[in-house]
Amino acid sequence: MTELMIGESTRVTLNFSIKLDDGQLVDSTFDKKPAEFEVGDGNLLPGFERALFGMKAGVRDSFIIKPEQGFGQPNPNNVQQIPRSEFADMELNEGLMIAFADAQNTETPGVIAAFDDETVTVDFNHPLAGRELLFEVEIIDVQPSQLH
């Protein structure tokens, strides 16, 4: 029986790590339970999935994921000025992440970029937007998808 390669309609079990270009670890499963996903289920960004296509169980590899295949480029429209009065009882620090509720009551994380007595600048871009990422993988198992 031939080994199944990662592609459409496959379920993958793998260990992975994601590091910033300065070597800082963002996330890893190498020290815990391996991750599982079905290709196309939305658990992995498409750029990360495509990097795995053609791999089989037992393969270890690493890739540079460009911002366009990862979390995109920062969008200046995602940086907003909010009146300081909205943060009346909060102690603010640059880099502080706060969950904001939108009109649909969905939580959206924002990072305090700057603040003064009048306004608070909040960056709603994904924290990894604009960053090149080192994606290391160890493919443990590849099975036919259960979704189809």
C-alpha cells in the first residue's frame, strides 16, 4: 500500500513550531500533544497548508512563510483612535492586548500602540501581520479525510 501524501481530502497529524525571524517561539506542539487537522477545515491558514502538500508521514522540514501566505500585511485601516474616556478606569501600557466587542458582540483583540490624555491608538491587525515566520513540521500521520 502506498503512503498517502498530504493534499486535498486528507487528515494530518503533525508536530509544528512557528518562530519569528528573530528566533522567538510563537507556538509549538513539539512539547505537547500533536496537532490534527483536515486540509481545508480552517484550522491552518491556507499558506501553511499548501507548504505541507506532497509530504508523507515521517517527514520533517521547515519553511519560511511570507506575510502574504501567513497573516498578511498590516492594514493601516485596522489602527484606530479611540477616546481615552472609553478606558476611564484602566491602567494602559503600550503593547497591552485588550479584547473589544464589536457590533455583533464578537470579541476582537486589539493592542495598545500609543496613548495620551485624549486618545488611545489601538492596533487591530493580527500581531503576526507583516512578519516572516519559520514554520517547522514533523508529519506523524496522513489519513483520508473524514469530512468527505
